[in-house]
Amino acid sequence: MSSEPSLVLLHRGERQAILLAEAVHPDFLLLDDKAARAEALRRGLPLSGTLGVLERGDVLGYIHNFPETLKTLKASGFFLSPSLEKLLLSRHQIRRAKSR
């Protein structure tokens, strides 16, 4: 385990992901935990969360029913604030309108 004070409070997997990202310099690091994201940002690591990955999949055409995907994610226990859900769905509608 890393003895760096800023990492000690994070879960083991998040610590390891941050340390690995510093070593290999990925395009982005996938983190959803608020404290882990804050630490990764403090270290200058590029981030994305689950919703960012799903939205990117929608942009690229890999997700065929983005609203249903969000609904399924929420049903699994994933927290999605109403305001963020509204924003994501609005951006999805704008993308769909532009592609027609």
C-alpha cells in the first residue's frame, strides 16, 4: 500500500488505479468515487466516469438506446442526479436531431 497521505483514505483499487495511471499515462482514468476523482485531478490525471464513457459511446454510435441505458444504470443502484440526467438526455436529443 502507498503511504502517501493523499492516497491512504482511498479504497485499494482506486489507489492502484491512480498510481498505475501515473506510470502509464493513459488517455483517461475511469473513476466514479468523488474522493478518488479529486485526488486524480490534483495529480493532473485525465478523467472520465461511467457516464462520460456511456455518453462517448452514444456519440460514437455504440449505444443504440441511450435513455434506456441510463434507466438500466439507475435501476442497478447507480446514483444519477435528476439535473445531470436531464442534461445528458438533452445533449442526446440534440445529437439525434443533428444526425437526422
